[in-house]
Amino acid sequence: MRTSSNATNADSLSWGVSRVTTGDIAAAADLLPEDSLARLSELAAFVEHAHVEVALIAALWQRLCGMSRQVCDDLIEQCADLLLLSPRDSTVRLDADVRKILQEDLKPVALRQLHLAVVEVARTFLVAPRRTEWWCLPRHARYLWAHLPHHLQEAGQHPELESLLSDLQWTAGKIRVLGSATAEADLSLLAEDWADSLTVELSRAAHTLDRVAGEEGGIRACDVTEADTLSSVLVEELSQSPQLSPRIAAFIGREGYTAPRSAPRPPKSVAPRRTFLVPGMTYDLIVQANSAGRLAALTSMGSTHLWDSDTGKMLLGMTTEAVAPAVLSPDWSWAAVPDLFGQVLVVDVASGVILRTLIAPEGSISKLVVAPDGSWLAVTTATKCLRIWDVHSGEVRADIPAVGISATACGNWLVTGRPGPVTVRDPRDGRVLHCLGEIEAYTKLGWPTAADGSWIAVAERGGPLCIWDTQTGEVRYHLTRASGAEPLYVLGAEEDSWLALSSREERSVRIFDTITGGQRAILDQHSAPLCSITTAPDGSWLATAALDDTVRVWDTTTWRTMRVLPGWGKDLVPAADGAWLAVGGRHTTHVWGITDGGLRARIPERRPCTSGPGGGWLALHGGFDFISVYDIPQVPTGIVSAVRPPKS
């Protein structure tokens, strides 16, 4: 643990734009645990300017010195505080000047041994079915896909390097993950005639290969049992070079390969039914649809737009440049729109008339909350103040300072917090009914609440998910998490009786009973960390997406796998009737039928947002300033099918 004086010294080491010196590194090392400089030196083996997955660094340090993952995470955080490392998502990058200085202190033999250690650690990342072949690397191991050939060369593993780059299965996998240009760049490491020929052919066919990889949308990583479109096209393109015949023959001779002309191609992309322009759009976009087929787009730039999805008519269009997005009444009859001047405009959707103007407390508006029955409206500000209004009369019900900037409706109650204590309040007068304590809570995903407001679930940072009784203010249950990373959770719709809980570093999902607090099931068939989770509106199935490029659909009655869908599903959107699931990939969205597993549609946009009534259409955020609506067929239209779960 660093002392406050050390922290002060650390602040003085903000070299920022100036070049780092050996003295700077020595001063920083004094603030770090013993042997930390040696650990940093080991990172000098990684490629300059490259972002390296923390999981890879942790595996390397565990191999070299037996360091645990927790100690690794702590050291990386301290190095980031001292500007030695630059974190981004779940990766870090060693400062270029720091890397150069540390590498100069390494002898050539030691550096070669480090490269060899990276290669050996990389082998532990290989996944089934063939754990000895490099193309079995998981897609999320992007650093290894990009730079494994470099480490093989620097480690002196030239025969293995040549074997790797001559394997067209590796080439196909790399095109899927990073594009054809990176596959071409690898071949410059070899001085072989066949490598030159392969470079020429890849360059010639780059547009076709990248297009096919994009059309697949990343729906399969390294599949050797299904017909593989990209691999088939790769063979077609490379067959024009006689020098590549031996490698093509080895490639098509692998088990499960389907000849190029018989391999099914993905169906053609469907065209949007309507496209709606949203001025001032940001990435903080909320897209909603109601049972009447109306579509709403609410952004953090104060842009509020509503349309009739059938006619395309705009029902409401306002841009106020406020920080917080607007909210809609439960029946969509009015919208509460904040503006830049601390006012909330209550607007009639049908006529566009401003019904009343509500004055917020001092400070920019942070969040708006509307009652489940539409009777009251609450606002929090950047100055942590809370104001509650009666929507119908416009009268102020309560003015409360120092409550935090987050709030949510929980049945008839209002819950506020972050920063500061989490409190359950009576929205009639704002008085505190129960104080749940000083909880540093995650609020990005919201707080799951019971439909009747009897309980609320709050995820503590690095701690459990606590289910609080809003009647007594006591904790009903602590639902433990295997990881302290950002949580993923979803509440079952069937009487709110179950809650699925995981995090972005876990490979499994645990199902808890919200009534008894007991664990109903654990879903642990993913081979990589999860990235998304959702459920059918009626709670009949649960879908989980992971970095192993699969989306699993689970029956919530038996908690057995119903279906395994291929794809990298960061964005999952279920149909309003639960009949299909939209899986947003890196370039394309695939819509899969839940019952038949057939492909309903392949959409050339990557961010599905919401489903229309009855699952008749899907809205996607297709670009910076527009939303597209696509009709979804009720029967499969494509020849690509979802993978069925393996037989038990």
C-alpha cells in the first residue's frame, strides 16, 4: 500500500508530453513493489505501440515468477497511475520511451528467452478441437493473432514460423479477425518464393476476401465441422497460382472441409424498410419501441425524436443540447425533455405542444426518472440535488440536496445514490424511508427491481450483488460474484423469480432465485469471458454471448442449452414475442429463429437496438446519425443454420 506522501511524489512524475528518462523510471520503481522493474522489463518483449490483453500479461508473469492474477492487476493499475502503462478496456500498452529504455537493459539472450516465453504462454490460449494448431486461438486474443509470427521469429523458431505462415487455415483465421492486409504483412518475414506468390494473390483478392469476412460478420471463428464460406473463397482465389497448389491441397484435405463450389454462401442482405435521421446523435443513444409501433430515439445531446414506424411520420422532433436524455411517460403520451438551461419541458407527443415547463435545481441535469404510473417526475443534477414534481399539476413535491446523481423508480418508491448513500425515498415528499448505506454501486446497467417495488438489486464495485428489501431496508441476500469486474445481469420476466448474474471476466452465468436467494443453476459451457446477456420478454429463454464467438440460448425451465448460435454478440436484441434473437457482429447483424435455428435475416449493420411489436421489425443504429428499420421474416430465409447443441 502506497502512503500519501508516495502518492504525492507519484503526481510529480507526470512526464506526459516530455520524453521519459532512466531517472524517471528509477523514481517510479521506488514507488512500486519489489521486483516490479523486472516485471516491466519483461513487457519490453511485446511489440511497440501494441495493446496487449491483460490476460496474456497475467499468464506471462504467472509463468515467469508465479504471480497471481490479483497481484498482476494491482501492479498494472499502479504502473498506469505512474504513466508507465496506458490502459484501454482490458488491454494495456507500454509507453514507447519506457519500452526502449527497458529493452536496452536486456541482453539479447534474455530478450530471446522472453519471446520464447510469450510463445509458450500463447499455447495455453489454444482452444478445441486441435489444441496444437495456432489457428485455434480464440478471436479475442487479438494481440496474438496480430503478432505471434513476430514472437516466433524473435524466439528463433523459424521452422514453426514457416509452418504457421504456410497454413492457409491460419491465413483464413487472420483475415477474419484482422483483415487480409495483416495476413500479407506476416509473409514479409519469409524469403520464400511461395510466400511471395501468396502475398501477390492475397493483395489481388483483398477486396473479395475482406468483403466475405465482413458478410460473415464474424459468425464463426475457426470452424472445421461446418462448410466455411471464407475458406472456400480463399481456395478459389488462390487456385490461380500453381506455386500454391501443395498448400491448397493440404488445406482442402483437412477433416470437414467442403469443396468451394458446394459451400453455401450467406444469403443476400435485406434492405431497410425505413431510415430515420437523428440530428445530433451520439453514442449514448437510447432507442425504444412500444406496442403501437412507435419508435423513439433519445440521446445525451438532448435530441428527442419519435416516429410512426409504419408511415414514417415524425411525431415529435426536438434538439435541446442537454446532457441528459429525455424520458417518455409509460403510455408514451408525453415526453419530459431537459434543455441546456436547467429546465424540463413536458411535451404532448400527439400535438408537440409544451404542456408545462419545470425548473430544475441549480446545475446541469444529470438524470430524469418517471414514475411507473406517470404521476411524478424526478430529476437529479450535477450538484447532486434532487427535485420531484407532480406531473399533472407541475407542483414541486420535494427539494433535497446532496443525494447523488443517480436515481431509479422502484415500484412506488424512488431510489437515489452514487456518490453518497443509496436511499429509498417516498416520491410524494422525498423523505427517506430507508438508507441502504454507503455503496459504491455500478449504475451503467441500471438497478434490477421487483415489479411491485418490494426489492431492489444493487451491484457493489468489486463486491456482491445485494438484494435489498425496500420495505425494511435490510439486505435479503448477498449474491456473490466470481469476479470483481463490471457485472452483467438480467432479471427473468416470469414473476421476477430469477436473476442471471455474471461479469465481463467470467465464463459462466449463475442463476439465483430472487425469493430464496438460492442458486438454481450455473451455466458454464462458454470457453471465453462473456460480453453480453439478455432474455426473452416472457422469460422463456436466456441468451449469453461470449468472446469464444458463440451465443448460447438456454431454456429457463430446465436451464439446458436450447441452441448454440455462431457469432460475436456484443449486442443482443430479442424479438418482442421471443421468436428470434438479433446478434450484432463486428460488421453485420444476424437474426436467428429460436425454435428452428434458421437464419431469418442478415443485415449489413452492426448495432441492433430494439424490436417492433410482435417481432415484425428490428431497429438498428446503422451509422452516426440515422436509425434503420428492417422487416424480419417469420420463417427462415437463409441456408445458413444455427449450430444445434451437442448431444448429451
